[in-house]
Amino acid sequence: MAGPRLIEYKEASAEVRAIFDDIMATRQTDWINNFWKALARDPLSLKRTWESIKQIMAPGALAPLVKEMIYLAVSVTNQCGYCIASHTAAARKKGMTDAMLAELMAVVGMANETNRLAAGYQVEVDDQFK
Amino acid sequence: MAGPRLIEYKEASAEVRAIFDDIMATRQTDWINNFWKALARDPLSLKRTWESIKQIMAPGALAPLVKEMIYLAVSVTNQCGYCIASHTAAARKKGMTDAMLAELMAVVGMANETNRLAAGYQVEVDDQFK
Amino acid sequence: MAGPRLIEYKEASAEVRAIFDDIMATRQTDWINNFWKALARDPLSLKRTWESIKQIMAPGALAPLVKEMIYLAVSVTNQCGYCIASHTAAARKKGMTDAMLAELMAVVGMANETNRLAAGYQVEVDDQFK
Amino acid sequence: MAGPRLIEYKEASAEVRAIFDDIMATRQTDWINNFWKALARDPLSLKRTWESIKQIMAPGALAPLVKEMIYLAVSVTNQCGYCIASHTAAARKKGMTDAMLAELMAVVGMANETNRLAAGYQVEVDDQFK
Amino acid sequence: MAGPRLIEYKEASAEVRAIFDDIMATRQTDWINNFWKALARDPLSLKRTWESIKQIMAPGALAPLVKEMIYLAVSVTNQCGYCIASHTAAARKKGMTDAMLAELMAVVGMANETNRLAAGYQVEVDDQFK
Amino acid sequence: MAGPRLIEYKEASAEVRAIFDDIMATRQTDWINNFWKALARDPLSLKRTWESIKQIMAPGALAPLVKEMIYLAVSVTNQCGYCIASHTAAARKKGMTDAMLAELMAVVGMANETNRLAAGYQVEVDDQFK
């Protein structure tokens, strides 16, 4: 097995099923996306990763939609195809409109541009920012 | 001149001063940070970059604070020291609390982690996300 | 020709064939993967790249499997699809088990996360690390 | 507070102290490095991050030194200054010699090079790797 | 709509058509590539991005082919599949030969390698470079 | 020794001195910059890296200044501080003017922006580019 293998619900162990159930309950969906099926090859990683995400993405000082858009912004910056597809869908589900996506993308693009201008011109941090 | 050189307001051309003035007026500050002073070496780049940022960061479908936090999330992902310092300060000024920063950082960290898990396990995009 | 073109063994020059032969002999395989066929468009690059890799990946202070896993960790971090597929296969061939892959992926994911936390919180290097 | 702030042991809450104690006990050291002091601003992130790292870096299918070197390889690829300094020190402590570091760096450099050659030449994944 | 949607010329607004017309006239082509059709979902982003690129890629102190090769070098470094395909084609059209592409790729690969060696060995900037 | 250590000419072995001499002769300088002094800790890496760079950066289908600017563009994209400083200096020495640097930086910034827009909008490669 050189490539990926997905663990489907029906073939999963009780331990993995319990996590799959929690994912579906938390997200109010009736299916599991491939990311979790791939992680399920290693139940310990599945458990740790899901529990971290569940804690991090829960409502808090930031609204869930804002968190999801930040997640998407990072995925776009890293150019992770799977992550862009899945987190665009997740943000849509949480209420991201076309106009919000367009603005998010504009900010992400601009930030990636000015990050290089700042580094390339070797700009020193202003005392006011320290 | 192998390194950076900053254009200070008092030595700037009228064209550059006009942009510096607009930056200060738009941001309601009385000083110009080093990024713009470095870009001012090339007035055309200064003008284009400022006008793009002014347009992109204006209130729209997303609130200015949300845009600023997305900008910061990208800068952290790219590990741009100058940009992290300046956009953390900008987000603070727009109302980012300690709790919001902590949640932003947690999301950015997690997204950078799962971006690699998705790519590393060669996970295929679910039909539901297409 | 805007895209890639692969040089097959049977159409290759004597110079390229000699390198292809060395690759197969060193790796104890009877086929050449696409990466080398693409590089063969420029025999000088093919030669330099192969000789560097041959030298670097040979047994030394680090075991070949450890080197291969480091190669994979970098490829996952850079999210290079081709490289992830080829170096996962190569590491498998050298003895990487499912458990080892799962641990490697967990470390890579965690490192990508904490790299951003360290940068994002602008953490200064401890004197003890200097 | 636009920049970082470190939570020192003596000013930490009982909850944070307990984690600091566990870090020192697990790593057999008598001091806490700045990364953890910065994370301690958000006790929940501190706890989650430490527990994840503790689990991931424990001996398993891969030896602790191998894991530490993979961590370092990722940090070098991402060019995270703090992380390179801290994980070089950690790997040294676990037994990484000068020769091992030199080989690790050579592999990391080469992987970063060939990742771009594979992507740049738009090389398709061989059927044998699927 | 979770994924992309392309705006074709015949369904475009007058505002978008005017930009499409300018892109074709400037580039002396009779078709629009998918990148612009995707951006056209947000006419403001389309306009701003096209005007910036038009200004930046025009002949100046650097020849258009040199600019196009720098664009390609960045795209290869970021491993952006779409961008590598489109900018390789654009550079070909402007005169990039097989030999030039091979040399560009060699430089990009080497730079990505030595960037990590410099960072990994924590090399300090020489006074002569400041 | 957790951090860097530089090998100075006077303490170098005959093997390392020969390479240092070749670097200075090829570049027509009378000093060695820190990058090479750091690599000299591992003479084999020093030799391999120098010979590769010497071959790659020699005049060919691309002029040395163009190659140097491509090297700089990659270093800016990767935000490698040392590399930006050293390759800006090298490009200056080969004739890069202020205007050329400004145009290079504008292209690098724009490419980093549009790379994310193309990935973020999940744009498919046009048939014409294949």
C-alpha cells in the first residue's frame, strides 16, 4: 500500500465509529468526508485531531463562520486543494456569501503580496509595533 | 545600496506625500510605518499597492476587523515577521482582544497541521465538495 | 511545447541512458519514474541532480530509511503531490510500516502547527538555544 | 499589548504551573523555554498543544531522535527561526551528531530542490506509485 | 455553489466584457483563460487585478520575457499548478526556449535548496550585505 | 554546539581552502560570505553545493544577471532573510538598478497574490495550456 486508503464506517472499529458518530453529530451531517476516513487508519491520530478541531472550532470569542474563513484563508495560502474544497463548502454552510468569499480572497491575495514586499525590501519592524 | 532605504515624509516628493497623507487620514494616525516608507522608493508601486489595500480593506461584506484578522492569519502562515507585528497591532487597534487572538492562532495552527495531513495522506476531494 | 515531455529510455541519448542505467542499478529496479524522464530533457540537470541525490541518500550517519522519511516529511510540508507519492513508495520499499507512516505524519502535522504558533506569537529565541 | 508576552512560572496560575511541571518532568529539564511561556497566555491552547506534542513525540514505531529530526526538517523547510534553534538543540540533546545534522540538512535541501523540479516540470504521478 | 464558476464572455456584463476585451487586445489573443473567468465573479477584483498586472508586466527596466520568467519562478516555488501551466505557456509565447526553461528550473531548484541551508544553519547576515 | 559555527579560511583544511579559493576567483572577490563558512562544517556538502551553483549560475541561455534576479525572486517568495540580503547584493554587483529591483519586487508580489487567487478559486487548467 503506497497510497491512501480510506476507512469506511461499516468496516470501522467501535473506537473509530464513536468518533465518526461524534463528527456527524457535531456537524449535523449524515456522512463523513474523506479526510477523516484517511486519518482513521491511525485511530489515535483520528481521536487527537478531531478533539483538537472540535475544541478549536467551537463558538468562542470568534464566531464559527469567522473561524471557518480563517481556516480557508490559511488553506488558500498553503494552496492545499483538498482543504480549499472542504473549507469553502464548510464556510458556505455556515453562511459565507459570494460577496464574503470574494472579499476573503482579495485579502488573502493582498496579504500574500505584501508579505513578500515587506520581506523583500528587508523592512525593519517599527518601534511602535514592538 | 544593497539593502533597504526608507523615504521619510520630509524628503518625499509631492506625489509620495499625497499618498502618505491619504494613508494617515484613512487610518487616522499621524505617522507612517516603515513598509510604506520602503515602498516609496518606487512611487508607482506605492500608489498601486496603497490603492489596492485601501479598496480591499474598506468595510464591505466582511467587517474591517475580520479582514484584518484574515490578513494576520496569512502573515502568520507565511511567517512574515514584519507583517505579523504590524497586522497584530492593526487588529488590536480595531478591537481584537487577547481571547480573539488566542483563538485566531489556534485556528491558524490547526489549519497548517491538517493541510499537511490532507496532502500527506493524498486524500481525494469528496464528490460532495465539488 | 508548453507542458512536460518525458524522455523514454529507448529514445534517450547514450549519455542519458548511462544515467538511467545507474539509477536502476542503484535502486535495484527495472524502470525509471517520470521525474527522471522529465529531467532528461536537460541531460546536464539530469546528471547533476542524480549525482547529488545518489551521494546524499547513500548510507551514512543516518540510515537510508531515516533519510527517506525526512525527504517525505519535507515533501508533505511543501505539499508536492508527485513527491509525496514517490517518496511514500520509496520509504515503503525501504521498510516504512503503517505505524511509522502514521507517526511521521503526526510529527509533520504538529511541526507545521507549532512553527506558526512560534512565529505568530513572535517568540524570541531563548539564550539557552543560542 | 501588540506583541508577545511571556508567562513566567512564578506568576503562572496553578493550572499553568501543572503543565510547566509536566513539561520539565517529561523533558528532564529544570527550565521552560519561551514557546511554552508564550502559549501560556491561553491556558487551553497550552494544555492542548502540550498534550498533543507529548503524545506524538513519545517513543513508538519511530525513535525519539528520528521524530526530533523530522521535526527539525519541517522547521527548516518552513524557515521558522525559533523552531530551528529549539529543535536543533533538542535533537542534539537526544544524540544528533554533527555528521547526522549535515546529512539531515543535505536531504532537506535536496528535497526542497526536487519538490520544485517535479512541480515545475508538471510531472505526472507514475501508475506504479498509485 | 461550493466550487468555482466561470463567467463566459457571452454571459458577461458590459463592465466585465470591457476588461476581457482589454486583456485580449493587450495580449494579442482571441480567448480568455479560466483565471480571468473565475475572477469575473467579482468584477471589482477582476478590474483591480487586471490593471495591476497590466501595469506591472508592461515593458520597463526589465524586458517582458524576464518578467514572465520571474513570474514562473515564483509560481514553481509556490507549486501552483494552474500558474505553472499558464506562465510556462506565456513565457514560451514571449520567446523562452527549452534551454532557457531548463536553466530557469535549475536556478529555482538551487535557490529553494540553499534558502533552507541558510536558514537551517542559522547563518547570520554578513556586514558586507547590510 | 546547538547553533551555527563558521569555518574561517585560516582554520580551514586544504580541501576547504581550495573551494574557498575557487569561490573567490570565480566571483572576483577577496572574501567568503558566511553561507559558505557555515557549509564548510561539512566539506562534502560545501563541495557539492558550490559545484552545483557554479555550474548553474554560469553564463548560458540566460544572462548571469537574469539568473541572479530569479534567485532573488525565489528567496523573496520563501522570505529567507539571509538569502534576500546576499542575492540583492549579488544582483546589484551584476548590474541590477533601483528600477529593476522595483519591477522585480512588483512581479514577485503580484505572482504571490495571483498564485493564491488561482488556487483559492480552484481554477482548472485550460486545454490550451496543456
